[in-house]
Amino acid sequence: MPVNYAVEKIGAACKNNLAVSPGWFPGLSHVEMVEQVAAYGFRAFENLGARNWEDRAAVRAKCEELGVSVGAVGCSGTIVGDGPVNAAFHAQFVTEIRAAIAQARELGTATLLALAGAERTDLSREQQADNLVAAGKLVAPYLEDAGMTLVWEPLNVKVNHGGYFLVYSKDAADIVRRTGSPAVKFLFDVYHQQISEGDVIRNLQAYHELIGHYHFGDNPGRHEPTTGELNYRNIFRAIHGTGYRGVVAAEFGKTMETEQVLRILADCDNW
């Protein structure tokens, strides 16, 4: 299917920089997808694997032409396997972060998403947190030189990711504080944190200076806003109210046609 340039600019009035998913526009090349995002009036997209796209330079050029931001890309660590909670993983972590910085620069993003790894039974939780702090300190100089930010992602273990180490905002915030670099922050995924701890607005306000990126999806089900219990108009307003002006990325499985989802996002983000 070709790019449809005649669509309504549904996202033009959004207050936040909401990132949509390239997967919502099947049949288009990566560059064409950027054109379709811009045609709908949205100013960002996110695909965590985009740093591996072969057409990174072309995507960056089109994004710069059309004023479209690139969201976070994955860089290192795992959910159920090894990760930087283990000091033995740190050499691999540094190698992967340095490679991701180069690829992210070609793509045009400045946000790298890192996963902590599965909780280990041979180390205390305190030692594993210390290892995450140490890992952050190892890569911080490379990130600072590149003008990029690494964000640790907490995930819920109640529904989706049993065995993962980093779950709560307060723990992620403590790791970020102890790392002591403006280039290391954490990702606040509204869906995950609603399941893990609730108190979404109070927590994102309390930790906003340590949050470097946002993901969102409704709960239960991890689908588009309005399908669950979360009031996304209030949540988006709270995010904007903290002064955050980075990308707020959709990360959910949609259950409706794309244009309907885009209208829901625009409605929630226009108060």
C-alpha cells in the first residue's frame, strides 16, 4: 500500500510527543512509514529494534526533513536471561552499549533502553542493584560524550515477566541516583507500573527528574487507552505537567483499526 498523504492530521493537537508504532502501517518501507506518521500529524515513532535497520541513515534524513522524532531503541540486557545484574556480564554490556551508540546516532535517536536481566539466586538483591549501578557508571562516559541517555526499564513480574530483577520505580530511582550521571535514567512504563505498584501519577511526579522515557498501554490487557482502567487523559496531562518533553511511546497490541486508535490517542492527549 502506498503512503496516504491525504489523511487527517489527527495528532497535530497532541500536547505530548506521542510515538506510534511502525507496525500500525503494514506494507510501507521504514522511510514511507515516517512519511505516514507525519501525514497523520504525529511527531514520533518507536521500534525498539530500529537500530538494526539497514536504512538507518535514510530514516534519519526523512525524520529530520519532516520533524519526526525517533523513540528509544534496545541496546543490551535480557528479561529472563543474563544481564548487568551480573558483574560477569559487564564487559559484554559495555561492548553492546558502544555499538548501540553508533547505530543510534545513525538512526537519529538519543535514547537507549537497557534491561537488567533475570534476578539471580546466587547474589543478594543489594549486590545485584550495586552491579546495575556499576554497569551504569561504566557506560556513562560514552553516553555523555555522545549526548545520549540510557534508561533502565522496570517490568512487572505479576502478569508478564516473572523472574525479572527490576520491578519498582523506587528501586530504579535509587540505582539512577547512585549512578550519578545525567546520561543514566529509568523508563516509566505506565502499564507495567500500574500492575507493579499503582499510584501512577504520584510516582511519575515524584521521580520525574530521574525518568528519561515513557511507555504506555492500558491495563488489563495491554491494549490502547480506553480499553482498561487507566485514565490516560489525566496521565498524559501529568506527564506534560512535570516538564517532560521527550517521547511518550505507545507499546501495546491494538484491538481497533489504526485510525480509531490514533483518534483515541489524540483525544487523550488534548485537554
